[in-house]
Amino acid sequence: MAVTWPDEVDEVLRGDLTCAVAYVTPAGGAVVSAVSPIGLRDRTAGTVGFTTSLGFGRKLERMKRDPRVALAYHAREHGIGDLGNPRFVLVQGTASFDPTPDQDALDRIGDQSVPYLGRPRRGVFWDRWLHAYYADRVLVTVMVERIVVWPDLDAAGTPEIFGAASPSVEPEPQRPPAKGAGARVDVAKTAARVAELPHRLLAYRQADGYPAVVPVQVAGSSDRRAHAGGGIVMTVPAGVPQGGRRAGLLAHAYRPQLIGLESRQCTGWLEVSGTAAVYAPHTAAGFKAPPNKTILLLANGFLARRGLARARKTGRAEAVR
């Protein structure tokens, strides 16, 4: 039976401009990144959705291998819903996608995105430049397994659950990576970049195999590069599993219609004791886009074309298809 949800949750799913999507990795970790869900959801069918591009195909490849995903609706600003709705909404489910959508499907995605992202640029130049970005869009549909709703955006208090019950046990601590659990990038610099962004989200794998995403607070760093025990010092919500495990970290900021973005994305090792945590980043990447639509579209077109070319060269595009 399809999972359904009440109006106040539907308002969040309908209105948020961005959400965080997490998927699991073969090593048992999780990766989390920001996407625009553009209000894609169907209460009757029990599904939610978002779009991506074949040019950014690694997440699709990972979802094809293990389709269990999570979407965290964690911010109201610049959306089209009720800005006063304080709920943090975590949707967990199974992802599927059509890597070769027809033109009608692409047109529907374009029409759906207008209230959130504005009307697309058209013309001879833009149609050619943004072909990889628009024409290679992929609609990801998530069949909802459960929805966990906290009463506030800090994910504090007792959550309400719709659909399957959450796992009754927390996952066992994981074995440290063969290369060691310590930080592999500059901890102080990474911590500073993460702390200055307003939205910070942590992703990890639950006992049932689904990823979970929660908001975190950053207090600073405990050491510098490659020192055992050093990392980003954080406070996590109650309920995050104790001990050590692989985890993903996302920090980001955005403006209306996503014109003006900044994002930092990490993978690494998490150690939790109570609600205190230390995160040792193993990889760190990010970007900052100026609040100028023309520059943003030029960059989107370039990145999508380059990513699609790489996906075709490495065979990733065909693997996803």
C-alpha cells in the first residue's frame, strides 16, 4: 500500500526550493548533495521526485546499484510554500529513473520548474549551449518507504513517522577504512568553510540499509591535517548512531531561483558519543556561483557538457542506461 502524508507535510514537499538527497556507497557510507525537487510528489501513488543530468551521472550509477535513497527537506527560504512551516522532513524510499525520457516528459519537467527556477533561456545560442543541461535531464522517482517528520528544522523532539517503522536498533559501528580513519584534507580550512554556510547536513547508513540525513551544528576543528583523532567538531541530534562509521557531509547556501549558490561536500569518518561528534574529512569539494543568471547558465552548460562527455568516454552513461 502506498505511503501517504498529511497536508502540512505535503506543503513542505510542494514548496521547498531545494532539498538534500543521499545515497549509499558500496563501502557502506553515504553521499549527500543538494537538488531541486521542484514540487515533484504524488500522494496517491506515494512518490516524490527530483531531476538530475546524465552529465552528473555518478549519483545515478550509485542509485542503480543500490536504489535506497533519502531526501531531506530542511529549509523554507526562497520556496513557494509556507515560510513559517518549521518541520524537518526526511523521506526514505527506493529510487528509479528513465535515463532516456521523451520530449513530452522533458517539457513537463520544464513547465513544473518555472515557479521555482524561473523560465528557461531560449534562443539559438542558449538552446545549443544548454542542450546537455536541459535535454539530458533525468527524472528520478522515489517510491516512499517512510517519512520521518520532526517538529522543527533542528530535528529535535520526537518525530512523527508515516509508512514503515524506523529500525528498532541502531547500526553497529563500522570497521575503519584500510587507509585509516584520520582526516586526509586540511581540517581547519574545511571546518571553517563548512561552518560559514547556513545549512549543514550529515548522511549515514541506517541498520535497514537506507541512508538518513540530519542537520548538524559545527563548533570548529580539533586538529589539523592527518592527525589521529582530529576533525570537524559537531553537535548532532539525538538518535544518530554511536561509534564510528563512514558518513557524508553537505554544507550549502542558496538564493532565489538558485541564482547564487555555494556548496561544500565531504566524505569521511564520523565518531559519535552522545550528541557530540568529530568528523574526519577524507575528501572535500565545492563550488561558489555568483548571483548572476547569465553566468550561472553558462557554468551549468559547461559543467553538464563536460560531465556528459566524461560519462560517455568512461562508459558511465551507457552503464546508467
